[in-house]
Amino acid sequence: MSFGSMRRMGKRLLSRRHPGVRYLILVRVGIPGIMEKMHDLAITFSLPPSDRRMPHITLFGPFTLAEPGTPQDVMDCIERANEKIHEGNYSLGELLELRGRKGMAIVCRVRFPETFVKAYQDLSACLFSRAGSCTWLDKQPEKRVVHITLAFNLPASLTGQMKEYLMHSGSVAEGGTTIGRCSQVPEEHNLGGIAVLRNGMLWKEYDLAQRTWRERKELYPL
């Protein structure tokens, strides 16, 4: 994923209603076939480039820090949450239709192990206590449907067609991942790390296994 794509994805996710540095906490998704299926949907249904993004799982944000918060506060929250993670895998659940601010979305539900669910709750509480502004889901994380977005900003009339297409498009060859029937995928996928975006740019990623921070230049070497 290029820096340009990461920047565009972040800018679309960040609200401009509040000044200052805005953060987004997510898990980058590397499941074989996901990006290919997203590209297939974009081409088949003529989705504009502005409505495409890298596959990811949002954990918290976008948000700003309350004064006198610092970037280290964000890093500390992630590190403390990771102390309770003993299983870094997730699996795909069912295919869903969700309503967003600018239309509908077709998503694949993500199922975390119980150890990560508790860590996610702690992470949300920690970040919320330090946030100056955030989304309503960050205030009520128990209501968040954790997912990977396949397509978004869709008119309601298109979501049914797209879901039907996914349900009958068969398996993605690489890795045996069946996107159209998410709930039937038995395999687990490694979380890897928790990434932090600042103003739409990938800033750092916390490696859950090594318990260390990786800089953007390490993740996207020239």
C-alpha cells in the first residue's frame, strides 16, 4: 500500500470539524484475497476511486487529544492494553450491511478472541479518557460492530445487488478465503500489530508479538 493511498484513506476518515492533530487506531488487514475482492467490487459496480480504501479494522477514532495530552499518551494506552493480549488471532464472521454517515456499507464481521475483546475494551476506555473529541462509537465501544469494510458510501439500492454478487461469486483462490460467505471461513488470521494514523498518515505500528514500536519507514521501506 503506497503512502499516497494511506494518506487518501486517512483523509476520508478524518472529520475536519475539529482543529489539531487527529488520530485513528486500526489493525491493517493482510488476509489473502481481501484486496482483490474489494478491487473486483469497485470495478464491477463502478465505484469511484475516492470510495476505495486499504483493508483494515478500526479500533478507535478518529479522535483528538485533550490538553495537555501528547502522542505518548496514545502509545501508552496501546502498550497497556497489549499486556492483556495472549492470543493475537481473529476470524471472519458473517457478511453485513451497515449504515454510515454517507450511505450504506458492505462489511465482513470480525470475531476477536475473548482476551483481545477485553484488551480492546481497556484500550477504548484509556483513549476515551484522554480524548478531546471522538466518535459516538468511541463513547459506546460495546455498540461497535468490529468489521472489515469491503465497499462503502453506497446507495441503499446497490447494497442488495452487491451482497447478492458476493454471496455467489465463489471463493477467492489465494489462501482459501471465501469472502462471499464469511461465516464459513474456519481459519484464523494473525492480528500482527495495532497501527496509529496521525492526520491521515501512518505514524507507527505496535508489534503485538514483539511488543515494540515500528516506524512508518520500517513498514514501507523505500
